[in-house]
Amino acid sequence: MGIGLCFRDSSGRFAIASTVSNPCRASVPEAEALTLLESLQTAHAEGFQRVIFYRDSRTLVSAINSLTAYGLN
């Protein structure tokens, strides 16, 4: 499985990018969740204070929104 990340600043200009190779097999929802985790870890390591994530995985977005609705965010 491979992960690609791209971060942009508030003006949309390129800030940083990274790729991660992982020898595991993962379903699509698992891979999407692992990508989000890697994004969160990278944003934290870079000291980013405010981050907007763009995802196209309806399953992952629904799961996150469900957690937020129950105050588990």
C-alpha cells in the first residue's frame, strides 16, 4: 500500500509533500483511514495549527462525522 500526502498553505501554494510505503494489505476504507492518520501525524510533526482535510471516501467521512455527533472527536 502506498500513501501520498500534499499540504498547501492558506493561499493554496505548495507547502510540503510526502509518500509512505507500507507492506501491509488493506481494504479501501482501511487504507483511507491510514492515510488520514498519516496526514494527522505529519501535520502535527510540522506544527500546523489549522488543517482542512479533503477526502473522497464517503465511508470514512461518515464514520468521522458519527464520532463528532457523539462528542468523540
